[in-house]
Amino acid sequence: MIKFLVDNALSPLLSTKLCESGYDSVHVRELNLQNSDDLIIFNNALEQNRVIISADTDFSTILSTWKYSFPSLILFRRGIARHPLKQIKILLENLSSIESALESGSIVVIEESRIRIRSLPL
């Protein structure tokens, strides 16, 4: 099963709701990484085999120069980036359709009206 690392750009409620839905999810605050550089969070996700969930496009920038397929990234964009209950609803509704892409290494961009998937490395 996919494991998640929720970035500080998103509410801890997202991680809590994922856990309540049976997923292994931690928020960076639980790991005391809330003030850490994005690269440290990125490396933590890589070491723990977790998919990063964020609204911070800096992770996309890191992955644009990355030569490997992991970690995968779910990036919330536009209007849903500030609404944790919308985020969890749309994520849980679509997780089965994006799961294989996340397992093989991808950036999944979730917007209110569409989902885009790009395989890694870019």
C-alpha cells in the first residue's frame, strides 16, 4: 500500500483523514520537519518510500532535475490547494486510478476540474 508524507503547505487534517481511511500517512510536523528545507523533506520521503503530497511547486522543481523515478509527488493546485476536506475527498475518489502511476514514479497534479500525470524522471 502507498505511504504518504504530507508537506507543511497542507493541513495535518489531510494526513489524519488518510490514516482514518486506512493509509499510512504522516505530516511533516509529526517528524519535526515543518521548518526543514524542501530537499530534506524530499530525501525523507525517498528514504521512507513515501509519496509526497504538497501544494508547493518547489518539489516539482526538484523533480525536474532528478534522474530517478522516486519519490512520487501529488501536487494540489488552484482552488483546492487551501481546502483540506476537498483535497481528501478528491484524493480518495481518484486514488485507485492514480495508484499505479504513483507506484511506478510520477507527478500527479490535482486541480478541481482535472488530474494530470507525468511519469518520472521528467
